[in-house]
Amino acid sequence: MALMDKIEDTCARFRAGEAEISRTFYSKPRPLEQHVLALRIQVAREVRNLREISLGELTEMVDRTDHGLPREDLVHELAEHYFEIRHYATLAYLLEGISGERVDWKELNVQRDTAEWTQYGRKERDCRAKWAKISPLHESAGSFNSGGAGSVAFGVIGLKGGDYEELLAEVGKIILHDEMAHGDVLGNRHPLYNLVKTDEDENKALEVIREYSTIRVHGRNYQYGNPLPKERIEAIAWGGIEPLDREALKMAYTGAMDEVEWFERYHAASKPLYSTTIKR
Ligand SMILES: [Fe+2]
């Protein structure tokens, strides 16, 4: 086995687990409150880039451009903001579209530090902070499997039903495209690839990735109102699931629409959004 193969395989199994959770959730009608919670948690996770821009991080990067900051870095940063903000915008509309609840990113930003429903997000952050203090290898491993929005997105692609399900399936494609395309287009392989040089390094990184991803998969199950039984979550955490490889993910987002078309479709649909998976 080549270096990083075990890590890639482990991540592909956790990815499949996250996709199974969202797919199971939407496989039958469930109460509105569960849909609202699932979306609210996701929207709150997508608030990060708004917060960073609001804090002036982008302004600071623009000021350093041509003064030490490579231009490529600025372009990369802007692309990431664009992607993440379109996740925020589409998901926030969907939340408003099913619930009538007005979304305010600043309120969500406060809640992510305090609300009970953000507990798993906080656990993930605490672990990553802990690893950042241990070594660059630990820190890097802690972020290796962090782009998991793509996995839950994979689980909703192909969803059919009302305006809600179809708009959600399109957001799934957009998110998956962004999570996958970002690394490829900009050629930035994850730094962990440069840090894992021996089997021992790989095993250390693997331990971190397993711990982090286990929190993630529990958090996802919580987010969707525990559609999978505890035993199934445990089996997934031990790798008892077929891996979901990157090629399958790439195939799934072909024909993704751009956000302009998505916004038009959203605004044209009557509200609350007609849905076949929400029990009203
Ligand atoms: Fe995102």
C-alpha cells in the first residue's frame, strides 16, 4: 500500500457514512422541526466566511497583495469565499422557504458558540485546537477530512418531490462541485500529503482523522434527528461500510446549475415551499 492509501480509504468510508445519514433522512416524510434543525445546523456551519470577511480578513489580504502576498493566494481566497457564501445563501433561502423563519447570519454566529444544537461543531473545533498545539502533522490531519459538507450533499443529489426537494438536490450538486473542484482547479493538494513521510506518520495522522471523523459522523446523525441507529453509526466509525470514492463524487455533480439560475427558481416557487418529505 502506498503512503496515504489507508488515510484516503478511511476518509472515503466516513464520507459514505455521512452520505448515508442524509440519504436516509430524506427517504421518508419527517416533521418540519427536523428539517429546520438539519438546515439550521448546516447554515450555521456555512457562516464562517461571512464572519471572516466581516472581521476584515479579506481587506487585510488585499492590502498585502503586491507586498508579500502572492496574487494566487488572493484569487484562491476569493474563490473559497465565493463558494462558501453561495452555500450559505442557497441554504439560508431554503430554511426560510420551508419555515418562514428569518435567517440572520450574525445571530447564528453567536449561537454557534452557545446553542445546544451546535455542540458537535464545538467539539470538532475543540479537537482541532488541541491538535494544532501538538504538531503540524496533527494539525494538518485535523483538517484533512473537514470538507464533509460534500458528503451530506452527495446524499441529497437525485432527490425528487416538491420544489423543496428539487432545490435542495440542486444545492447538493453545487456544494459537491465546490468541495471537489476547489482542490483540483487550484492545484492545492492538502498539506498533509507533504507531512506524511513514513508509516509511523501515517498512523499518527490516521488516529487523528478517525477521532475527528467519528465526532463528525455522530454530529451528522444528531443534525438529522438520528435517522441511523447507534449500532450503524458505530459500524461506520469502524469502517464497516463501502467507501465512497472521489470519482463517484465527481460524477454526481455533472450538470450542476449556477447560483443565478438557482436563485431565480427559488424566488419563482410559491412559499412555503411545496414539499413531499416534510410532514405538516
Ligand atoms: Fe460550504
